[in-house]
Amino acid sequence: MTLFPVYLLVLLVFINRYLGGLWARYVRGRRFDETTTGYEPTVTIVTPMFNEGQGIYHTILSFLQQDYPREKLAIVIVDDCSTDESHGWALKAAAGHPNVTVLKNPRNLGKRLSIAYAVRRAASEIIVSVDSDVVIDRRAVAELVARFVHPEIAAVGGRVNVQNANENWLTRMQAIKYYFSYEYMKNLERAFRTVMCLSGCLSAYRRSVLIELEPILLYRNVLGVPIKYGEDRFL
């Protein structure tokens, strides 16, 4: 009995992840990326941070510039015991904006528990999770919300690009990875609305789902060692 040729396995993966996705996109047409209009739920943007420095200031400003009803948008920043000036920069960005709350963990808890902490304090229908080094487009929240076209859709992922793509070889490689991941590799998953992983950089969740999963998220561990990260892949 001969072993299954490796090159055939590579070909099958390539067809599945690239050609299959493009075919699904073509067949489904407009239904591939359905949107809804008139749906404007309350939204809380949640961002944990640790030693982000001045970068968090620009991140928060991008939240404040969202093309979304101000009275329906709240922002919660969770400082996970930064040892630099991150907390001060967050407070500076929040100054004069009552819809922005800056919290500080009593000790370093990690991204996962920081998000859970903010979700418990929120009262909105949709939670948008954004990494602290991300600057979002002014239409980001509106575009994410528009993809909740059916009640059974629990989460929606955003499209992320690398801002400093031409800085060095590593950022160029990262830019290529992100491009192919969002443009091709997720097409087949998107066609069936079963995306295996929504990037933690920018994703929206129904708060009710996060609350339902909170007991599991809070106590995840490996051989008794708590898991602080990887909440996006787990969800």
C-alpha cells in the first residue's frame, strides 16, 4: 500500500483554501457578504492594554472618530498594570469624553480576563474587541454591526492590514500573511458562516454569548496553569 503523495495533499489544501473559496464567493454573489441597514444596537469597544505607551492615545482617538451614533457607543480601556506611561496616555485621550472609561486591574491578569472584566461592566448588546496597537477606520464599528444580519450570527470579524508594511522584511511578511488570510483563506469559511477564528485584533461579539461563555473563559488552564491569551481562537 503506497502512502498518499504529499504533493496531492498540498494540492487539496490549496484547492480548498484558495480556489474553493473563490468559487463560493462567485456562486453566492451578493449573498456572500450580506449586510443589513437600520440596525444600530448599543456597542461597547473593549481594549485591554499593557505597556502600549503613546500608541494607546491614537487607538482611543480612532474610537472617538467612529461614524456611529455617539449615544450608542461606549469605550472601555483596561490597563493590565502597565509599567510605562500607558495609563496616563489613556486618561489624556479620555479627557472630556464621558463615554470613555479607563480601568486598571489590581494585578496583571492577561488579555482574556481583562476583556471579561470589561464585558461584565458593559451593558451594550454588541462588544467590539480591539487590540491596543490597532487604529481602526472610522467606519469599522458600523461595518461590523451591519454583518449581524441574522439573530444566530454570534460574532463578526473585521479586516485588518499592517500599517508599517514597508518598514522591514518582517513587516512585509506579516502584511502578505494578513492579505492572503483575509482575502483568500477565509473565503470558504465565510461562505458557510463558520469562520474558525475571528482575529482578536478586531472582532465584534454579541455580549449575551460572551456572558454565557464567561465561566469557561475565566478558568481555562493547561495542567493547572492559567491561560492568559488566545481568547480569539478559543471563542
